[in-house]
Amino acid sequence: MAAPATSTVSAFPPRSGVQIPMLQVSCVAWSLRFFCAYTRIQPSYFIFGFSVPKSHHEIALIGAAGQIGTPLSLLCKISDLFSEASLYDLVLVPGIATDLMHIDTRANVDGYLAEDSGLNKALTGAMLWS
């Protein structure tokens, strides 16, 4: 019997000589489909291997003025995964939020104190995991 022909797909210029087997391409497609189904991210958001978030994601950081909360709020502000970050703590949070707003990213940062039901305002619209 003759060996089955293997088709290849080239993702590189024709003269580069780099070929990707069709089996690997289909495995990547199935992996992407499973990932999108599991995380509920639309496959059209993936462009050249990068995820482009198109929806509105808001997070709430409780204890944002502490030793862990301050760098974590900075990392959340720098990342493009969130469009809004609500910071909550008993002290100093409005100043931290003001400092973070000077960083030029798409995320909006608001700081709330315990006064005037700040916890309710911080948690409104935020993504909650249990």
C-alpha cells in the first residue's frame, strides 16, 4: 500500500522552506475552539495569536491600599484585560486611584472609601468569582 499523502500549509513566504503539517493546524484550531468555549471569548477576537478584548470588564480590588493591593492595582491598570478597576480600602485609596489615572492606558480607575457605602459602589458591575 502507498503511504497516505500529507498536505501541508505554509504560514511563511514561499521560499522560506518552512512547512506546517495540516495536523498541527487542525490541533491549534480545536484548541482555540475549546478555549473559546471554556472562557466564552469569541474566536474572532484572536488576531495573529493575540487576544483583543472587545467587551467591558470591571474588577474590584478590596484592600487596595495595602502592601499587596497597591502593586496589584498598578498591574491591573497596566494590563489591557480590564476597562475599569474599582479600588476599595479604609484609607488612602482616592490618592492611589488619582496616581494610577496618570498612566495612559484604557482602564479607568476609581477609588472608594468605607464612608458613603463605598464597598457597594466598588462592587457594582464588577466581575465576582466564588
